[in-house]
Amino acid sequence: MILAHIKQFNQAGYHTIVVAGRGDKASLPDGTEFIEIPEIDSLNPGIQELNQQLEKGILLREFDSLVIRIVDQLRQPLKECDNVIVHNILTKHFNLPLTAAICQFLDEGVIRNGIAWCHDFTWTSPHSRSKVHPGYPWDLLRTYREDLTYVVVSKERQQGLADLFNCGMESINVIYNGVDVQEMLGLSREGSELVYRLGMFESDLNILMPVRVTNAKNIEYAFEVLSALKAYGKSPKLVLTGPPDPHDSHSMKYYQSLIDNRKRMDLESEMHFVYEFGSDINHPRMIDNREVGDLYRVSDVIFMPSHREGFGMPVLEAGLAGVPVMSSEIPAAKEIALKDCLIFDISQEPGKTANMLIDLIEENPISRLRITVRKEYTWKAIFERKIAPLLV
């Protein structure tokens, strides 16, 4: 989680410092500063020796000297930070001198915007409750502070922490964990960049046409279906992967007619040709099979309204990628996937096809969950909606 946060902070332009008891700067994203303070490592021999006594309810004289040493080393790094996020330090017992040091910095105003990310709570844990005792410093782990912003990772934890602190649940923020889409889906760097540029992570419905720009692909019909989806209140994306033939004047003329038609139908935000996403007008985007595979993995449906196909390879590719297929009566659909893809009549009214497409997705729990996670629970979405507003 901390690594995911660092990536988001860096991408948003924040200078990020990681302070830890052990680690290697090489494991952090480029541009991240790393400060190592051995005394804040819960496995530090001195801390472990102290903990053995603390867990028995014995507060040794060495406790205060350790707090002073930690304060001396942490003071300058924390003074440099506008935001300080501490993970588990204020609710877990593994390094109570560090907990006390953080509380001292809060009392002194050194920490200007403190965020306590509380994953687990010693005082209510059946496994560690016996390791804390009434009084200082153990009570620091069950004391609510108004000068902190508290974050937990679920509503269940929100209720638990509110009960522990005897405060209102509204005083505890819930920020769920997220997923790294590029890592989880195995997207190439180029494919991930393209997906973000296409806006496919914010879409209600990602529709992929992995075809070239030719009359046979019936792209005009896809435009009509997309327009109907938009009229039904959806925020869809239609992405066509293949290019026109730049050496064929008829092909380029047809491509330009599609561009004009897209503008006329007010679909410029919803429909994209990958061909358009080159470095400039003289260098259009051509993608290889790896990037096409990336687009399959972030798509909700493969749409094939073709007038004709010799075979229809995208039907097989979609089957391997686990993406639903909606297709006209092309050979691959009829002869191989008749029972496993949704075949429709391209002579039917586009609004009916749009309704069929919506039902195909909404009746599939896997598809529904994919869309929910993609839109709301990627680390990027969580950072923008939940974490960034807590920062100053």
C-alpha cells in the first residue's frame, strides 16, 4: 500500500520522503527520498528488548531516552513536510517510543497535517490485547486526537476504531485499498499509457472493435449504437484499433467521412481511433499485437457488427482474454462460438442493439465487478477522490 501511495504522490507532483527503520532506496520509485532511522524499526534489538518488558506492563527508564533519540532524528525530516502520514504507529504497540515521539511532535505543532492510517488496533485485537496495559505509554494507542486525520481501510474498521476512541464514526475516514491496473493486468508501458489517454478507466462501458478501417466493418452502425448508449445515460468508450490504408485514397476518404460523422453525431469524447493517437498528424499511431492485447484486457465487450468477414479472429482472441463478444453472423461466431457469444442482426434498430449490449454486461456479475473496480478502486481513482483532498 505504501509503495502504491508513493507512486501516486510522485505522479501528482509531490516530493515524497519515506522514513523507515530499514530499507533500500533502490526499491522506491525514482525521485523518492529515503531516510533510514534504525530506532524506528520494530525489529531493532533495542526496541525488541524494550518491548519484551512493555508487554509485561514494565516501563523501563530506557524508554524516555529512546523517545529522545527518535525525536532528535525525526525532527528535521518532519519539519520539512507539509503532510505526514503514519501507518499503524498510533494504534499498534510494536514501537511505543516511536508512538510517543509522534505524539510529542503533534503536541509541539511540528506535524502540520498529520494523517494516521490505522490498519490494526492492539487494544481490541484478540491476539495482542494482553500486550498493552492501562496508563502511559500504552494509552496512547487508544487516545483520539483532534489534531489528526484518521483513516481506516473498511467500514468494519471504522466502527472498531470509533468504539476504541469513543468518538463518532464521522471522525474516521474510510479509504479502501486499491489495485494497480498496469501490474494486475500485465499491461505494457505503452499499452497502459494508451489506455489512460483513451480514457478507458473512467468509462461505464469499454467497447473494443479490433478491426481495420474498412467499409466491411460497418463502423457507421457502431456509431449509431454508441449514440443510443449515450442517450440511455451511459458514459461509453468505443475504441477501434486498426488503421485505414494510408496508400489507398478510397480508404483515407472513408476514414475522413467517419471522422466527420463522429463530429456530427457529437461522439468525439466517446469514440476513438487508435490511429489518431500518434505523436503528431504526420506520425499516426500503429500498435502491435501486444498493445492490442492490452486493450482487450481493459475492455468490457468486443463488438463486431461487420457486414462480412472471412473468419473473424477477434472472436477467438476475446474467448482467450475472457471478454464477452457481441457479433453479427460472421463465420467465427456462427461456426465456433454460436452458443458463447451474442449474435445480433445488423439490420435491427441500433437502439435495440444498445439495449442488448447493456443487458449482456449488467446481467454478468463478473463484468459488473470489473467496471466498478476499474472506475472506483484503482489506486489512481482512490488517490484523486479520497487521498488528495486530505493533503495540504
